[in-house]
Amino acid sequence: MIKVARKIPVLRYFLIISLFSGLFICSLYLYLHYKKAKALRSSIESLITERENSSLIDSCIISLYSADNNSRLYTITGNKAYLTKFSKDIGKISDVITKIKFNSKNIADTAPDKFKNLMKEKAEKTGNYIKLRLLIDSLIKSSMTINRSLAQINQKPSKTVVKIEHKVTVDTIKNTDVKTKKKLLGRIFAAFSKKEQQTKPLLVKDTITQSTTTTNAGTGSNRYAIDNYYKKLYDVNNRLRTNERQILIINNNLIEEIISSLRLYKSVEQLYVKKSKQELQGNLSNVYAEFKEVSTMSFIFLITLLTLVFYNIWKIYRNEKDIIYYSDKAEQYADSKSRFLAGMSHEIRTPLNSVIGFSEQLGQGHLEPVQREQIDAIRNSSEMLLELVNEILDFSKYETGKMGFDSAPFMLAHAFDDVFTSMNIHAHKKKLFLENDIHLDDAICCEGDKMRLKQVIMNLLGNAIKFTIKGKVTLSARIEQHKDDDDLLLKVAVTDTGLGIDKNDLPHIFEEFSQVAGAQKATRHKGTGLGLAICKKIVELQGGHIHVTSTVGEGSAFSFELPLKRCEIDERVIAQTMTDEVMAELVNGRHVLFAEDNHLNVLLGTTILKKWKINYDVAINGHDAVMLFEQNKYDLVLTDIQMPELSGLEVTQIIRNSKNPYKSNVPILALTANVMKEDRDLYLNSGMSDVVLKPFREKDLIEKIALALQNNTAALRFVS
Ligand code: ADP
């Protein structure tokens, strides 16, 4: 089939490349913008964190004030509830500080340590302050006890040594390493230091024992001692007050320092937030502007892309329409070419039939050597012409996909013998030795196309003989069979000692119209260059393969493998292998109706029939044929297809519809130059028994007549 493919213009390729490039640039652009969007997202995230930090710092400051108040209240009132509240506040501060995310780089590096130290200091100072405060209170209390003791001493006359002991129990906040007793301050420090092993603040009862020894030396000396004692106590109290003030100042300073640190941090954070906001605003407006730009560009690009896509789809659609149109045209063209070739073949075959047939008949008679030479020349030329017509027809058949294959049983060895015998004559003429290397079982019956197999072998042998000047040509054949299987593999090889084929020509040797220039010159052979291409098609279309090896000056070896099916030998197959004697016996004295409008063919046909002692009536059109058939009793009808008045097919219909069963079953042979398989199938389906192709040789015709008569006799015997 001829295919019409239109070349795709360069612009189309350019468009496709541009499309892909555009897509690539777009993806890259989007990827870069994705990175920017990511940066924007992180800015927004940090802004959110900063807002949270600000409120955390506020709550931290409030808790610090509350803690300070509670520590003061505890020292004033001694109520432990305030101490608990103080501890809770410190714990809360610690929690809040751990939650603060220090965004600003400088603060982030120093803030946790700084707060940690400040808080540690504050806790220590507060502890000390509480301790001191309680100690003072306790001292005041104990002075009252001393007063009472001294009153008692005054009443005693003798000199006594009075030892006044007072125990002061103080709640202090201590650091401890006991893991299970982790409390608030410990957690704060733990949060800052982030260490597993942490010290813990613990409310502990401290007992401070103070002793004062005084000597009772009499009433006067007692007063002095008491005054002295009070003076000392006052001094101590004063010192303690001074210390307490200092501690309070330190404590206060510490709180202020913590608060100012937190405020500083807050202001830094706010500054940072402000900066971030400005940055974000800048980024947002940048992204917005870019987004606008990208959207516009994307829109334009999308429109362009869509236009290009639609344009291409439209072009593809147009192209496809063109392809369909041209392939339809090509199919029509191939069909008309095939019809023309079939018609031409028919027209050439009809006169060729006379040429080949009469030259064969003439060649069988007594001839002078010169006349024999001339007759041989006529025969050779006509056979060459027939070969040419056949090759052109075969080429057209496989070009249009119409090459069909028969599937009928045949004796494999017999087919090879036929080919070998006929090709041996050619080899002999060229003084070449045709070696028989055929190793086939005579009993092997195969199902397949015998004519096509013979055609391939004859073609290969014909070439080998043509392109061998001296030496020999060998025909080898083997069969391979799988165990218990009907599948056979036929292996055939044709080797020669001829010219050989150049290794550069070998890959193209099976292509149509390929010929090797050297070989053509050396042998002065003028072929079509189609023979090997047809062989390859025949073999491959039947599931086999063919190949060649060759060396210039040494010869060539063509070999092929062909799968075949083994089949049972039946009467039809045995009948094919008839000898001349059997044929003569079968046809002798039989009555044949011969319908043919071409008087040369009539002349040739009647010559052969006469020679084989067959009685005949001739009808030169279909109408006469039917009339003669009705008037007489015939053993066989031999009819042309294209005849005036009634065609061969119409005559067949009339005969098959005859009421007389003997007449309706008479064998009908088509005599035609229509060689197409579909024609043959049509004839057989419309009731004809077999087909004799023009040009025919004497033996072809008599063999078909004998076979048809034999089969019909068997059929009649079976009916009766
Ligand atoms: P044709 O014989 O009609 O030219 P073929 O297809 O049969 O076409 O052969 C194609 C060419 O292959 C021949 O022309 C010849 O050059 C080369 N060729 C075929 N068989 C042989 C062979 N046995 N030895 C040498 N050359 C061969």
C-alpha cells in the first residue's frame, strides 16, 4: 500500500520547542517566587511570635510585682500563705520566661543567662531578707523573755550566773539537690540553665540558738548588767535594721533591674517588631507587584499557549484529514493498479497461452535441427515473458496485501522431485551439475501451498543456475519434526559455485528491484529484480524466514525455513501423483464439452484433446454451451469464463441446477487467464470443480481432466 506522508514544516518543530521552553521558564519563575513567598511566611510567623512575646513580658512584670508584694507581706505579717503565693509567682515567672522566644539576635544570646542570674540573685536576697526579718522579730520576742528572767533574778539574793538561751525558728528558702523535691525556684533555674540536675529551693525550718550569759552580783550590779544588755541588744537591733534596709534596697534594686531588663527587652522587641513590620510591608508590596506582573505575564503566556495548542490541534486535524484523503487515494490507486495489472496479465496470458501451447505441440513433432532451435527460442522467450508477467502480478499482490495462500495436502518429496527434474534440464543446458541433496521421507504429506513452495525453490535454483558459470548447484532439503507433533519445519538450501554477491550488496538483496551490477554484466542477465523480494514475502507471510551468505568469486548460499503442517495421506493426494499411463486410461474415450470463444485456444485445446483420444464438442459462446449440454451427455465440461452471451459462471449455474442428477454433478473445469486468488475462490464457490490457468501446458490440462474424472467416478460410485 502506498502511504502519503506530508513533511511537518520546520516552524512546527520550532513551535513545539518554544512551547517546552516557555513551560520550563514559567516553572523556574514560579519556583523563584515560591522561595520569596516562603520568606514572607517566615516574616509573618516571626511577627506573630513577637506579639506573643510582648504579652508574655507584660505578664512577667506583673508576676514580679506580685512576688515582691507577697515577700514583703510575708515578712510583715509572717503569714505563710504569702510565702506560698511568692513561690507560685516565682514559678509563674519561670514558666513565662521559658515561653518567650528571643527573636532579636543580641537578646537571644544573652537574655536567658541574664534573667537567670537576676532571678537567682533576687531569690537569694529575698531569702536572706526574710531570714533576717524573722531573726529580728525573734530577738525582740526573746528580749521580752529576758525581761521576765531578769525580774526573777532581781528577786534572788545570792550571786548567780544566769544563762539565757533562746531558740529562734525561721522559715528559710534553701537550695537543695534532692531531685524529687524540685520546687518553684529550681524550675526557674532549670528552665534557664536547661540542665537535668538542678538545685531546688526548699522551705526549711532553721533553728538559730542564741545564748546570753549574765552574772547576778547583787541588785545594783544587776541594773547595770541589764542596761548593758539592752544597750547591746539595741546596737544589734540597729545593726540588723541597717542590714535589713540594705537588703531591702538591694532587693528593690534587683526587682527594678529585672523589670528594667524586661522593659528594655520589650522595647528592643517592639523595635524589632516595628522593623519587621516595615520589612513585611515592603515584602508584601514587592510580592504583590510581582504577583501582578506574573499574573499578567501568565495570562498572556496562557493565551499564547492556548493559541499555539489550538493552532497545532487544527494543523494536526488538517494533516490527518489530508493523510486519510491521500491514503484513500493511494489505496484506490493501488487497487486500480492491481486491477490494471490483473487485466493486463489476463490479456497477455491469453495470447501467451497460444504461443507456449503451440510451441510445445510443435516441439513434440519431427523437426529439422534449425526448426527445433527456432521453436526452443519461441518457447524460452514466451516462458520468460510469462515469468515477467507473473512477477509483476505477484509484486502487485503483496503490495496491495492481497497475496493469499492455498491450504491443500500435497506430497512434499514429490513437489521437490518436480522442481529438481525441471530445473535439471536448465542446469544441463548450461553444463552445470545440479546436485540432489534432498533428504525427505517419501511418505510425508503436508498441508500448505505447493505452488508457492515450488515457486520459491525454482526462483532460487533459477538464480543459482543463472549466476553460476561453472561448477555446481546443490539443492538441499531436510525436515525437522517435534515429537508427537504435526508441526514440521522444512529447511531448504540452494548453494552454488557462482559469481557470489558483494558484502555491500548483501543487505539489499531481498529489496524490490535490487540487482548486482557485476553479476548483471558477467551474465548479461536482465531481470526485474523482483524475484528474491517475492520469495522473501512468500516465506515470511507463511511464518518462515530466508537468508543469504555469499563470497564474491566463491558462490552463494540461499536458505529458508518454512513451517508446515503434517497431514493424513488421502485419495486426493495420491491422485496428484498420476503417471502418464494412468492419466491416459482415465481420459481415453471420454466425452468433453469445450466452451471457448478464442479460436486459437480452441485450436490448441482440441489438438491436445485429440492427442489424448478424448471426444469433444466445441461451443464458441455460453448459449451454445448450454444448448449442447442439454442435448448431449458429457463426462466433463471445460469452459472459459469470459464468453459472449453467457459467461462460464452462468453456464455453471445452469448445469448445477439441472434436474438430472448425473448432469448436475458433471465435473466443470474453468479455463481462465484470471490468476487472482479471489477469482479462483469465486469459481470454486459457484460450483466449478477446479481451475486450469492459462497459459497451460499439455500435461497441466490432461492431469486436471484426469483428476476431475477420477474424483467424479468415485463420487458417483459413492452415491449409487
Ligand atoms: P532478478 O533475477 O530478476 O534480477 P532477483 O530478485 O531474483 O531478481 O535477484 C536480484 C539480484 O540478486 C540479481 O539480479 C543478482 O544480481 C543477484 N543474485 C540473485 N541470486 C544470485 C546468485 N545465486 N548468485 C549471484 N547473484 C545473485
